[in-house]
Amino acid sequence: VSSQKSGRGAFLLFEGVDRCGKTTQSQRLVEYLKGKGVAAELWRFPDRYTAIGRMIDSYLSGETEADDAAVHLLFSANRWEKREAMLAALHAGHTLVVDRYAYSGAAFTAAKKVPGLDLEWCKAPDKGLPAPDAVIYLSMSPEAAALRGGYGKERYEKEEMQKEVSRQFALLADDTWHTVDAAQSVKAVESQVQEIAEGAVASCSKGPPLRLLWT
Ligand code: FDM
């Protein structure tokens, strides 16, 4: 039996406030890993291309309004509908580099401060999803992020909201988190990210079971 068979891909997750560089870093990491011969795929949430994803997209763009709890559950359902494909890819040995996941889900809804929708409520629907092997949290103050060419036009792209989101993220940090200072140069961030990723890919190649999120 080859060691390849018992191994699996790593689930590497990027989280952080808007404009912290998640998208750039996740793309660069995939290219880097591929260059090292690692089968790596770039995923992102929300996945706006499913039926649920189109509803989310329309809500984020401001085209439609929706109840905060209902929208939260749509974001979660958008992850659950991808669960089987994620598991299949990981078990086939593919490393997934994911741009946002349930931590964004919980942090963004909790940041709205809707009575009843506290952080525990927000985490509940995502309990039991595949858990990341490593969360790479790109840390940056919302003020510094805002200076990076400003926010776009989507619903949550406002400094006050982003400040509260970063407070909620801090409450979600767990033993899978690696905090990287995103205010450094792209290259400096990139090399720290590579080190974290290589460590996780190496340990996942030994085939540890995937964990279930927040259980
Ligand atoms: N977002 C993202 C949520 O509110 N909940 C979630 O579960 C996820 C995954 O959607 F403002 C928010 C975060 C962001 C917006 O994200 C879209 P991208 O990365 O800009 O597409």
C-alpha cells in the first residue's frame, strides 16, 4: 500500500476582514503549491453559482432584502451543499485553499447585533461541517484595510461593520488558527502563509481524520 493512498489533502482556510488580501494570497498559495507538485484547488464561499448562491449574491449586491436569520441560514446551506464535493476532493488527495467559510459566516451575522442572533446562534447551523486543518487569519485593522483603495459597494463593505466583524473574529480564534500580520508586504505575508500551508499539507499526507467543525 503506498503512503499516498492513506493520505488526504489539507483543508486550508483564509479568513479576515475585507481588503486584507485573502483573495490575492489564496490565489498565490494555490500557484505555489501546484509548483511544488501538490494537487491544490481554489474554493471560495459564498459560492455564488449555485441556486442558493444566486440568492446570496442578490442580497449582497442590495438587489433584494431579506431577513437576517434567513440570510444567515442561506450562507450556511451554501456550505452544506458543497460538503460532499469537499470531502470527495480531500479524500482524493486534493488540497483545498478556501477563501472564507463558516468563521466569516458567524462573524458577519454576529456583527449585525440582531437580538437573538448572538455568536452561539450563528455558529450552530455550521456545526458538523468539515473543519479546516489550518485557518490562516490575515489580521489587519479595518482602518488600514479601508486605506487600501477603499471598499466596494456590497452590503457589508463599511468601516463600522468591518470593525465589529474583526471583534467577532477574535472571539472565534481556536487551535487551528495562525494569525498573519497582513499589513506586511505581499511577499512577507506570502512566505509565512507558505510555511503554514506546507506544515499542514505534510501532516495531512499522513492521513489524520478530518475534524468536524465546532463539535
Ligand atoms: N459573508 C461571507 C457572510 O456574511 N457570511 C458568510 O457565511 C460568508 C462566507 O459575504 F462581506 C460575507 C462576507 C462578505 C460577503 O464575500 C462576500 P466575498 O469574499 O467578498 O465574496
